[in-house]
Amino acid sequence: MNYLRDRVYMGFKAKARKHRSDNGEDEKNTKTSSKTEGELPCGIRDCEKFADKSMGGRSLSIENAIDGWGSSGYEARKGRVRVCKSCYRKWKKENKTEDMY
């Protein structure tokens, strides 16, 4: 029974970590943090932020945009209004009702 005690069993994650360091790959070199630049501007006229999906941007219908910012406070694309995360949160708070929960 001594031979079982001397063997070390490794899980698949431990094996992967062990072999990753053998390949010469370093975790510090693989992670590069670069600030992403936005491509889609926010559809609200007074806002200067970006409405990219990777930055938390959303898309609202034209009816919802009219309710939130009036008939001339937005710019529509293909029947939808692209808004940044902060504008979406403002719209969401204004339209929140007690019946939702």
C-alpha cells in the first residue's frame, strides 16, 4: 500500500498550469490592457460618450427615445437609437415602475 501513498494525483487544471509554464508562456506577457476607443457615438445630442456594445452601449426604439429625450434630442440609425451606458441608465431609471417587480 505504500506505492499508492507516494503517487501524487493531479487534476486537469493543475496539469495544464504545469505544462503552460513549461512552454515558456508567461501570464504577464499575454495580458495586455489597452484602453478601447469607441466607434459608435451616443445617439443623444448632448452626450459625447460612445455606444459600443463592448463599452456597455445599448439600443433603444425610437418611441422610447422620444419618451426620454423628446422628439429632437436624439439621432436614429436604422430605426433604433444607439445610447451609451450612462444614458441608458438614465432612461431606465426614468421609466422604472413599481409593476415591474
